[in-house]
Amino acid sequence: MINKAPHSLCLFQLRLHRHWFLGAALMGVLLIVAACGDKAPQKITPSSGYFTFLDLGKDTVYSNAVRDFMSAELGTDSISTRTVVDLDVNYPAFLKQHFDRLHQLNLQLNDAKGARVEHDTVKLMYRYIRKKERPFKYVELMFSGIDGRPLYFKIRAGKEGGDILDTMRAKHGPAQTFAWRENTGTTHFWEKDDEMLLISQVLDRFGEPEYRIMMYFVGNIERLIETEKARIQQREDERRKSGQRAF
């Protein structure tokens, strides 16, 4: 008579091992899913600059961590590289009339005849800001693609922008203020070293208050211009030397 007990024991052990393996595999998958799921964005170092927006300022360096942080704060972004850099705001010739230093920089960044001039940049845009606690209608962050430093921040807010203006007054003191031609708007501004903050009050197309906020990091803009000029000069020197070697 054949003893079936050892055979049955082997089958039991096989099933037990198989169940253990399947359980371990399932646990591994769950751990991987948990690790790859939604996670808190990496914290960024707050800027030590004079004017900041959500802790970003003149010495912030663009990175994936910065982009993740801003997406967590403002929602989905739109990213562009090698873009036009137009510093003007509010209406054509606004900078020419009121801020000559910025106007002169804008002339160096753009072609006088209107030809498109692209720069080594990274631009983040937030058009559909669904965070209820954020009063912004539009946010645009422009960074240098060379050293990662911000060039300017452009922000639009609705009537809640009045609270932002009050906050800036409390933080930075009284602003310098001027009315636009025909009293179509008013601009308040602060200037500290190589940083400028402008907050303009206007009425939108529906007659509702709108606040247009511009942070210009002038030193970073100048650095971008000088670096690009040096690159152009280097290419010209290499081209000239190449022509000389040909003969």
C-alpha cells in the first residue's frame, strides 16, 4: 500500500509557498504604488530678496523642485523655453514714460523693428488657478535659462488685490504713486537696489477692479543681457577665426 501522506504534505507546502509568494508580491506592488503616488512637494529655501512671491525672489534658482512647489500652490502650469522677454506692462510705452531704466533694458531685449527675438529662458504660466485661498487670476514667472535666476514675475488679481497692496505698504512702507494719463489707472511702486515692485490699479473690461503686479529683478535681467552679448561675441570671434584659417 502506497503512503500518500508525504505527497499530500508536499502539495500543502507548495500551496503555502505559492500563497506566501503572491502575498509578498502584492505587498511589494502596494508599496511601489504608495511610493509613486501623490507626495508633498519638496520645500524650497525662501528667498532673501527684498520682494518675494510665495517665497520666490531674486536669488531663487529655477529647478524641478521650484516648479513642483509652485504647481502645488497654484495648480497646473504651462511651461515654455526660449521665449521673447517683453518687460512692458499696462500699455505700450508705459515703461518709456515712467521707468527709463526698465525701458532701456527692454530695448536691448527686443528688436526695434519688431522682429521676434528669443532668449535663453524658462517661463511658467498659471492661467487657471483653482486654489480657493489664492486671489490670483494669472501668474507668469520668467527665469533665465543660463543661471536659473528670475527675471520678472507678472501677477494679476481681482478686487482682492487691494489687500495685497495694503500688505505691501505695511511690509515695505509708503509707495511712490502716480496716476496714468486721463486717470485710467494708478501705479504704486517700490524700488530697492536692483529690485522693483509695481502694483497698478485699473478697471477690467467688465468695470471691476483689477490689480497688475510686476516684480522686476533688474540685476538678473542685466546679467542675462551681458551673458548673451558675450556669447554672441564669442561666436563671432570663432567664425572670424574659422574664416582666417580657411585661407
